[in-house]
Amino acid sequence: MKEIVLTTERQKRELFILLGCFIGAIGLNILGIIMYHTAWKELYTQWFAVLLLTFVIYFIILFFRLLYFAVRPLFRKGRTR
């Protein structure tokens, strides 16, 4: 069976993507606080919702990345197998 190797470069890239999703989820939380004129304490009381939203965003991005890498070989010019 083939061994799967995750390089440190790949791990760092995935962590940065996850960090970006976390920052985006916090930004959406702040936007919601501003739009609905709620208390700023929701910024830290709703951390579980922010974490859940972080992983939802990450998996949506992951789905589109996998879709892109699956479809990309179909449209390469000049290469035949």
C-alpha cells in the first residue's frame, strides 16, 4: 500500500487556510454584531459558533479545491495520456 506523506510545507499551507477561515468567521461575527446592534460581549460568548463556522467555511473551500484539482486535468492543452 502506498504511503501518504504530508510535507511541512503542505501542513503550513493548510494551517494558514484554516487561520484565514477563522479570521473570516470572526469578521462575520463582528459584522453581525454591528448590523444587528447587539452587545460586543457576543464576540467572546459565541466562540463555539465561530469555531463551527470556521470549519464549515474550511470544508466548503476544501470541496471546491478538490473539485478544481479533479477537473483541471480534463482541460489541459497538448497533453494526452
